[in-house]
Amino acid sequence: MGFFIQTDTGGTFTDTVVLDSDGAVTIGKRPSTPPEFVQGVVDSVSDAAANLGRSLPDVLSETEAFAYGTTIVTNAITTGQAANAGIITTRGFADTLSIARATSRTNGFSTESLRKYAERRKPDQLVPHTRRMIKEVSERVDYKGSVISPLDEQSVRTAIAELVEAGVTAIAVCLLWSFRNDAHEKRVRELVGELAPDVPVTLSCELAPKLGEYQRMAATAYNAAMTPVATEHIRRLEETMAEVKLGRGRMLVMQGNGGLDRAATVQQLPVNLIGSGPTGGVLGAQKLGEAMGMPNVICTDVGGTTFDVGLVVDGSPVLTPTTIVHQHELFLPVVDVVSIGAGGGSIARVDALSGRLTVGPESAGARPGPVCYAQGGEYPTVTDADVILGFIDPETFLGGKMRLDVASARDAVDKHVAQPLGLSIEEAAAAIAEIADHHMADLVRQMTVERGYDPREFAVFLFGGGGPLHGTAYAAQLGAKSMVVPGGELASVFSAWGIASADIHHTHELSHPVAAPFPVDEVARVFADLEQEAMERLAGDGVPEKDRRLERFAELRYGTQVHEVTVPVPAGALTEESMAQVAQAFEDRYEQLFGKVSAFAAAGIEWMNFRVQAYGIRPKPGIKQVAPEPGAQAEPNRFRDVYWYEERGSLRTAIYSPDGMVPGVSLSGPAVIELPTTTVAVRPGQRLDVDGFGNYVITVP
């Protein structure tokens, strides 16, 4: 086999990992190039090729697959660059997005923000000029799929003409109960093809065939609005990579559900790219955790802009059937990764009214970036604080490719934080770092304790540019049994590395409510239809039958409840016994989430939604492992004073390079390991051991 290339773009840097057939790793890391990002991808892959001692065309000509994770869709949503989309819906339902749900005022808010009741607002409209861009048509299907009122095609033609006149570049179609009978939606698409053949169409019956017209319409509208954006970006990237010798058809794109899909398919279903970037880190943690014998992992990624947290439980990533985007709840199954604005670029300010220091969520981003980057940044960031405290050497940042301006960072912290609070510059920088670490620890608690998991039973993986530096503080606050910096230098590009472990992956769902005791024949029939659909799509992807794998899931709830809990469904032939197992799994998970004796079987159990996860297993390089050297030792390169906020002062700290960090090495904190693309902080009282995979395993003896 040739090379496998994985690139993760977005945020401050674009990361690339090149693997050969033995699993040997070569990395590339270059600044992202918003707003189009394509040049940053080429720069990052070129950097990796140079580190291999090869030219970019030479490496790409020997590449088996190029897997790409991107935040392009998330960025477009965040910056308001969505396409001008229109919606066609059933008469009487044009206000579905405006009405939303009661929870839309609180979706996506932090605990702190929820306290400010007067500042809560319903989310901004997905589609501007609502009445002009949302058109109603005459038709009606009931909950059984029976046609009550046939589709009035003239009303559809009128709606299409008015939307085209309004300048739409994409159309979402979301008709009532279309997931029970999709004929009307598909006919609307045919009519759009006749009247406006260049306008892409998204059907809710194909994207999100589930009960809940608001979440279904929200997902459909987002997909339509992102289709022109994703199509242009993926097309340009494919063309650019082809120019430098990447063969057509070798590009796969990472989705938020934890799987890869063909570039052509992703252009039609761009909403699946939400969460694309952070998901790679969770997959990497799953693969490495399995090799290390760690089935339960808290995945923490500290980037330049955000702090991302996901979970691997019993060897599998935790998925969620819905996701929140700008307060809107979408039917979109994704790996459950939650993010907050807490990263290296998070800006520190002193509130003029309260005199309180805040860190984030506002970020300096890739441009201008932290003040120490000397690219025009004005306000101090977490990275500026790290430089002032002595954790980051300004001369060796990014392997010496980027020198940092410490004097400007000190001036910014002094002006905006130290003087207003009456602190020294070092005390102010320590306060910035400590607040950022507490924000991160709080998010991990939300992802674990509030979901029924004990963080003390998990290993915490620390990755991203800032994870190995800050993670040894926030993970220690959680009482985690161990902390892992994956593969040393690999930590800063871990999300890109994790993409290599992804398979082709599609999600197939359907709402079909049944009550317990669940009818075996009916349940089996629904799953059979979904599985046939899944197998046909995998066949279309060119996946051999021997490499296809399917998993079943059910979303259940107690009678009169409105939210579901997801549980696995046994494979193979279904029986009354397996139906009882599903019901018991639901009650066990319910009590895990909400406490012992919270289950209430007397209310009855309703099976609301069916889901099949389809995988096309693809070849992957292994993980290199070597036997640790007994008694191996590493000698520090030098010593310098580093300010540790838990000690409220500076300590003489050993500084290590990665060269001596061979498997078998052990050392005690305080210590700092300076890697070319990240920094590892071993805090006072902690111990670091290098294992056979090259991971830095940190514990508190």
C-alpha cells in the first residue's frame, strides 16, 4: 500500500498526518487560510511531504486515499455565509421554524448564560425574509401515510416561480408526514427540476425521515442553505488536489457521524459535515484506547478557538440523534461532541461594570490571532498568558518556524488585565490560565457527571495544540485515573490522525411508533427495510459485501414523554426475548441517566424511532509499537522558571525535548516537554511515563 493522508482544516491551523502502510507518522501543520481554506490544505499537505523529504506531487501520486475533515459548513453557519435558501412546506405550516420549540430559548446556552433570563432570545431565522422565502403548497398526508388531499401541482409551480424570482440558490422541501409517504415531496423535486434545473433540492423524507416537523424542517433548511457552499468548496479542493497529482475518486470527507463519505455525496448532504473536524479526535481516541486497553475515554481537544469534548464508552463513541446549531435542534445523528469558546485564542477581558475577569468565548481566531503572534492582535489571549508564564518558549514555537513577541503579550496583559485588577503581569496571566482551565473542567463535568458517567472511571486524552499544556490541570480537577498525551508530537494533530481510523458510514432512520410489548414481526420488517436500503447504498459506494457491517438502534421513551433515549438492538433474527432485552436496556440506561428508581414502567414504553448504522470497512494502517527500554532515562535540556498557578509562584522547572522521550522513560513534575507543535506540562506532584506507543501517560501517584 502507498500513503494514507488525513487533513483536518479550520480554526487556527490546518493539520495533516501522512501514514505509510506500517503506521509510521509524518505530520504537517500550517496556518489556515480563511475564508476559502483550500490554500491552507495544500500548504499543510506540502509541509508533510517536505517532512518526508518528498515533493507534494510525488507523495500524492502514491496516495491510496485522502481523507478530509473540515469546519467549512460550521464556519459558514457561524459567519452568516449560508446560501439564499427557500422552503416549500404544507399549507398552514410556514411558521414552523418561527414557532420552533420551547427549548429553543435555552438550546446551546451555558449554565452561566441561562441565569441571565432577560438576555435569552429565540434563535435567528434559518431563512431570511420568512414570508417571502417560505412558500406553502396545497397537499395533505395523514400520520398513516394516506393521502387526504392530493398535491396541487399548480400551487407548487407558483411557489417555485416566486422563490426563483426572490433569488434562491437552493430549495428545502418539508411536507407534513412525508416520512410516511414521500410521493408528494419527490414530485415537488421533479417540478423544481423542470422549472429551475440549476437549483439544488433537499427533501426531508430523504434527509430526516422522523417524527417532529420542526427538527425535520430545521435539518432540511440547513442542508439546503449549505449545499452551494459545500459544493463550491469541495469542487475547488478536488480540482486543486488533482492539479498536484491526487487521483480523482481518492478523496473521502469526514462526517459528523464519525464516518467517511464520497466527496460527490457530501456535496448533496453537507449538513452531515457539522461536527466533521472534532469527530476525528474521538475516533482516534477509540482506536488508541482499544490498543492501550482503555475502553472508557474522555476526549478533550484544546484548539485555537474552541475546546471540544467527546466520550468513548465501552469502546464505542457516544452518538446523539440530534444536534444543536445556533439554538436550532436538528435531526442529525452525530458523534456527541460539545464545544465551548475556550482555546488558545480565547480573549481575556475585565468587565467594566463588575470588575470581573472573563476568558472567552470570543476568540482572536486565526487572524489576527494572539497578540504574541504579532499579526495585529490587541487583546490578550490564553496563549499570551502561557508564553508569559514560561510554558511556551517564544524561540521554539512551531519548531522555530514562528517566533513569538513576548513583550507585546506582556504589554497587552498589563494594560487589559493586570492594571485593572491591581495584579502583577504574572499573576494576571496565571488568572487567565486558571479561569480557562476551570471552564474546560466544567464542560467535562457536563459531559460526564450530568450524563450518568463518573470521570474517575475514564482516562482523559489530551490533544489539540493546547490540550497537553492545559489538560494536566483540568483533568486533575476531575480526579481522572490517568491522562494520555497521544503519541507525543501526534497530540497536536490527533484529530487528523483519528480520521485514518474512520470507515465509510451512513445513517438510516425512520419514525415508526410501536408500544410495548413490541410486535416482533413489525419491528423486524422496519429493520429489514432500513437494512436493505443501507446495503444498497454501501454497494453503490463500491464496498464489497464482506466489508459491510450494520448496527441497529432504537429510540424509546415512557408514555407521555417527549424525549427519547437511545439503546442498541441485538443483531440477527429478532425474537420476543430480544424485544424484552431492548426494553430492559432502555430502563437500565434511563436510570443511569436520571438516577435509581427513576424508571416508571407503569407509564408504558414507546418505541419511536428505528436507526441502522451502516459501515463500509476500509483498509487502515496499524499503530506502531515498540518494547519499552527498562530503566530508560531522559535528561533535561535546561531549566527555567515557570509560573504554576496552583503553587502561586514560579518554580525551577526541567525542560525536555522529545528526542529523549523514548518508551520506558519516566519523570516527575514540575516539568515541561517542548514538542515542535505543542507543549506538555507535567504539573507538580504528577508523574509521566512513556509507553510502547510513544504516548505520554500522566498520573498522580
